[in-house]
Amino acid sequence: MLVFPNAKINIGLNIVEKRPDGFHNIESCFYPVGWSDALEITQAEQFSFHADGIAIPGNASDNLCIKAYEMLRSDYHLPPVKIHLLKTVPIGAGLGGGSADAAFAIKALNQLFNLNISVGEQEEYARRIGSDCAFFIRNKPMYCFGKGDEFDAIDINISGKWIALVNPGIHISTVEAYSGVVAKRSTGDLRTILSGPITGWKDHVRNDFEATLFQKYPLLADTKDKLYDLGAEYAAMSGSGSTLFGIFKEEQNVKQHFPDFRLWQGFLR
Ligand SMILES: C[C@](O)(CO)[C@H](O)COP(=O)(O)OP(=O)(O)OC[C@H]1O[C@@H](n2ccc(N)nc2=O)[C@H](O)[C@@H]1O
Ligand SMILES: Nc1ncnc2c1ncn2[C@@H]1O[C@H](COP(=O)(O)OP(=O)(O)OP(=O)(O)O)[C@@H](O)[C@H]1O
């Protein structure tokens, strides 16, 4: 079975409170975008994992796809599988790439072996892997709260817009990013703001990671400014960075300004 784990962006990210378990409660709109890895899982004589494309730091045996397989295998009789991952979504980039791979592995294994795991249960498994992971089970624009793994519907419509993603090539670990922020209660309701016109977002929809990370990596602030200069109706950093995104009314010629970018219209299911 071949699946294409896609990235997400965070449109707004309020870090509202530090939790007793060391994590943070956040409020964010998670939005799927079309930059994707490719993940193939097939039944095999013996288990194997192979990754191509962008190098993934750490041991191959710690890959989140393997974690997803082992987790399901502890509850279900799964045969050995061959897993092949083609990695193209940047790592440490605020795009949730590793989480998407794990969530899509859960969905693929469920389908491949007719495990009949409900969507809610798949989300439960995904939560055990990471805070971002559960979102990719439904993979639809959502208002996310708690650790980022609890969901509510959101009324957001940017389906006719163009989303440009710019990855400046800086690797930012999620732990590093959270360690630099001081949580604070949000002043307005993100859902209400995002349901309004995009022209009202610039001054009210913030990403709380930006202040510290923009100071540490000025290139990130410059890139965001450039997206606005190019005519973005809204621009921000996604998640814990380092990817910036701009939402444009019309397709822009961002290519000549940024060496590495992706551009989509709307979101891909
Ligand atoms: C920044 C975001 O990408 C926004 O969507 C996510 O909050 C990060 O989610 P993630 O990469 O799945 O993170 P996890 O693997 O669950 O956690 C990695 C580390 O990030 C910190 N962490 C993560 C999520 C959260 N709500 N609060 C945190 O403080 C914790 O130090 C944790 O040990
Ligand atoms: N399939 C995978 N893809 C990417 N990283 C993986 C994968 N499996 C395990 N990892 C580990 O996760 C680490 C990346 O985690 P991190 O949360 O910083 O980045 P990410 O998964 O790309 O998500 P984000 O976009 O939220 O930063 C890597 O350094 C790597 O060791």
C-alpha cells in the first residue's frame, strides 16, 4: 500500500499554559498542505525498514513509522512488513513531517490488514506517538487545543488562496523551541478571528514561537517580511519553525526570490 503523508501548517499558535506534565497547552488551527513524503507498506517474509530522500537524524530503528507498526503489533496479530519511506518534507521544520509519517502508517496498516480500528482509536494510538500526530488521522483543517491533540471544528475558508511554504534550511528542534517561550493566556478567540476575513488576521493571529526564534535566527523574520513584501495577505512561521508560509490571493512569482519553496492552491485531501 502506497500513501503520501502530507505536511501541516499552524495558522495561529498560542502557547497558553505550561502543564504539570511539562508539556504546554496550545491553541492553533492545523491546516494540511500538499508537501508530502511517500510511504509504502507491504506484507513481507521478514520485517525491514528503508528510508530514502532527506537524511533523517538518529537511528533508523527509531523511525516513527516503525514505532507505529510496533505499537499496533502489540495489540493485533500483524505479519512482518516491508516499509519504504521517501522523505521529502524537511525535518525540524514545523511541518509535522515525522508525525504525519507515523499517522499515515497507522492508517495504512489498519487498511492493509483490515484491522477495523475506528478513527477515534487510531487517534488514541497516534497521541501515544506525539502531540502533532493525532491531527493527521483525520487530516482536515481543525482547531486544536490541549497538547495540540484535541480537536474542534473550525470555520476557515482559504480554499481559493495560494499557500507558499518557504523553508530556510534551519533545523529547529521542538524541545528547543518550547524551552524558549513563556506561556501566556490568549486575548481573543482564534476561531472567531480565523472565521473572519483574512485581511483582519495580520494583527491578531500570532505564532508565540516567533518572538524568541526570530531574535535567534533573523533570517526567519526577514523571510516573513519578504512574504508580505511579495503581497501575502497573511504570513507567519509554522509550528516551532523554521518554515514560513504566506497566503496569497493570486499565484505569485515567489520562485525567483526563494531557493526552496512550495506553492499550492487550497488544501489537498
Ligand atoms: C510545535 C507543534 O508542532 C505545533 O503543532 C507541536 O506542538 C509539536 O508537537 P510534536 O512535534 O508532536 O511534539 P512531541 O513529540 O509531542 O513533544 C516534543 C517535546 O515538545 C514539547 N511540547 C510538545 C507539545 C506541547 N503541546 N507542549 C510541549 O511542551 C515537550 O518538551 C515535548 O517533550
Ligand atoms: N519519519 C520521520 N521523519 C522525520 N523525523 C523522524 C521520523 N522518525 C523519527 N524522526 C525523528 O524525529 C526528529 C524530528 O522531530 P521534530 O519534531 O523536530 O521534527 P518533525 O517531525 O519534522 O516535525 P516538526 O515539523 O514539528 O518540527 C528527527 O530528528 C528524527 O530523529
